[in-house]
Amino acid sequence: MNKNKMLFTAGFMAMATLLSKALGLVRNSMLTAYFGSGMESDAFLTASTLPTTLFDIVIGGVISASFIPVFNSIMSKRGKDDAMKFLNKFVTLILCISALIAILGIVFSGPLVSIQTNYDGDKHALAARLTAIMFPMIIFTGLAFSFGGLLQSFGEYTIPSLISLVSNLAIILYYILFGKRFGIYGLAVTMVIAWGLQFLIQVPWIRKFGVKFRFDFRFRDSGIKEMLSLAGPMLIATWVQPLYSIVNQRFASNIDSAVTYIQQSYQLYIMVVGVFSFVVTNLIFPKLAQAVARDDMSEAKSLTVSSIRMIVLVIAPLMAGCMILSKPISSIIYGYGKMDEAGVEAISILLKFYSVGMLGLGLNEILSKAFFSLHDSKTPMRNSVISMVVNIVLAYILYNFMSTNGLALAAACGSIINAALNWFCMVRKYPDMIKRPDIINMLKSVLAAVVMGIVVYLIYGFIGGRFDGLIGNIITCAVCGVSGVIVYAAVSYIIGVKEIKMFARKGVSE
């Protein structure tokens, strides 16, 4: 893929991901608008996260982190026919595991809710019923992730970046057309259908690349063995965010509406980081895997460093902006329908504390995938275990002093520690990868973000109370956002951030 095509693909993925995440926020805000922040929304958010959390813990890391390197290695060394045979065995294995998880999840939905929450009575019963309805979506999740990784390996990034957009649209349409008629149970069924759509829209493109899936239960295959040898450490390395979610939800379930507040703020936080880290990791990861398969370590290192620098350049100012503007942002997204002012305030404070870990979360996404591409899954596994222990300890301590706000801060600290450990190990293992000029350039981006944050804080302090309501919050965010972008770009150019200067020179030459 040449640079121009790569830039176009990255731009399209960014726009598609941004639109998808925006629709995801609309979807989340419609939940509280239709059902408020009480029993139904708490029960639904608990039930909807149980299948996805179990998926992430049991097989999610294998699909996202081990399939692409192994598939590309087989394709490069043994050809397309052997790669397709491996694909059939891999997807068959994923289907078997996900179907088993779905059956067990339906049968044991009640105990699973009890493990994750302290709900009792009607709230526990509702959460258990909704969990049983939604567990089959784990099967479609496995298929969607598997074939999304396949398409990326063939250089097709457009469709995988659109699948969430389709599912979010389906859920939004449910709210508009049937929300009041079928209520929370209809929403649970729609979630399953939405995940099914994520898989179905990939089918025509899968066929385009000559994929003819056939069940193949011959799992004694060298590719499957290689994947399974990587799977254990990879799974543990990808447990960090799911286990954060379980810990936070367990604590939050002690307080009415707290599960809704913490889930909605967390989804908003993940959306901001995810728009850019998703684009970078999904565009770069297959390229990294291909470079490693060719033994082109120079290209692999170059791609990793470029990704790290880009994440710092983009996430640092977003982190500052979210911390300062958390209140008007939360008001715009959640401040209508049955959601009251107290709920919006709670979400905004949680977002502020979550945002502390935004840069760490983005960097960790890149660094973990880089280790996976280099067929080193043990390093991120060890670092993940350490950060998980720290997160759980901090959650216990901070919850007693700060209630649910402490949970958000503990999760942020866990992300920072995880990223720091991965950074240290990457530098130690590949001392020639991240050079001094790269570090200086990233520090310049952080400095520019700090200056931008100070300016935005002053502007927000001046205009924040002058406008009321939805329009007022939009005006406040727009004025502060535009001012922040201008300041960040100007300071970055003045102090010599390489990417900004290159962009400016290119604009002038054109």
C-alpha cells in the first residue's frame, strides 16, 4: 500500500469510526433518555456487558491479536491455499467455543449477574433475563471479529470499519420505531440482531477474496498449534479492560443508578480514545504482521514508532479537552429525556477522572499490538497482570474515599501503569527502536497540549456560565474546541513538532 493510498484509507477509517462512535453515543444517550438511570438501564447495561466481557476474556484476544500474525505468516510462507485451510479450522474452533459460552451463559445467567453485581430482587431477575436473551450475540461477535481480521489481512479496511456503524444504526432505529412498544426486552433482542448484522455485511467481501468456508474440526494443525501457543499469554494481556469493567461494576452496583453512570462515562471515554487508536491499530497491525513475516524488522520498528508518535500527537490534546470540558460534553450527549441534571453531573465527573488515563490507554493499545506482531505475547501478559493488580488495589482504596469517582481514577492509573511497563519493556528489548528525537518530539506534543489546555480552561472559565441549555453547551464546546485546535497547532508548529511542520509544509507546497 503506497503512502497516498494509506493516508486515504486512514482518513476513511477515521471518518467511518468517528461516525460509528458518534452513533454509539446517540445509542447510549437514547438508553437513558428512554429508560432513565434506574433499574432498567442498570440491568440492561449489566446484561449487555456480560457476554462481551466473557468474549474478551475467553477468546477476544486470540482473534484480535493471534489470528492476523499467524494467518499472514502462513500466507507468506505456505501460500493462500494453506492459509484458507487454516482459516476454516480457526473459524470452526471459534464457533465451537463461542457456542459453548453462549449456552453456558444462558443456563447460568443468574449466577453470572450475582458475580458481577450485588443486585437483588427484581433488579437481579431483570438483569438475569436480559443476560440470557443477549448471550447468543457472542457467536456473531466471534464471526465478525474473525472475518474482520481476514479482510484486514487482505488489505480491505473499509468494511471492517463500517460494521459498528450498521449495528448502531439498527439499535437507534429500534428506539425510534419500537422503543416504547417493546421496551427493554425488545432492545435486548435488537442487540443480538445488530451483532448478527456486523457479520452478515462482511459476507459479500469475504466471497470476493475467494473464501469458501467449510467446517473443519481437524484442529491438529501447525497453524492452530502456533495460535494456541500464543493464545494463553495474549488472553491474559487483553484481560485488563474487561476486568476493569467487572471490578467497577461490582462496586458501582451497591449504589442506585451508579452502574448506568459509570458505564455511560466509560463508553464516552473509550469512544474518544477508540476513534484514533482503532484506526491506527487496525491499519498498522496487519502491516506489522506482514513485515515480521518477511523478517523486515526495520519496517516493523518504523511502523511501531510512527504509530506511537501519532497516538501521542492526537490523544494528548483530546485528553486535556475532555478533562476541562467534561460537563458540557456530558450535557450535550446525555442531558435530555429521563436523565436528570444530577445524573449528567455524575457522568461528567467520572469522565474527568477516566480521562486521566486516556494517553496511557491509547499508547497501550499500540504497544501491546506491537508485541503481538513480534510474536512476543508474554511481555504484555506480565505487564497486564501487574497493572490489573494495581487497578484492583486502587479500586478498593479509592472507592472508600471517592466512591465511584475513585473507580474511574483507579482504572485510569491502571492504564497509565500498563502503558509505562510496556514502553519500558519495548525500549529494553529493542533499544534502537524509539530514538531520542522521537521522545523529544512526543514531549513537544504533550507540552503543546498543556499550553492548549491552559488556554481552553481560561476560555471555558470566561464563557462557561454565559450560555444555558443544549445550544449553550454546543456553543461553549465549539468555541473552546476551535480555540484549542488553533492554539495546539500553532504551539506545535512553533516548538517544532515534526508531524505538524510536515503537514504545514505540504499545505504550502500544494
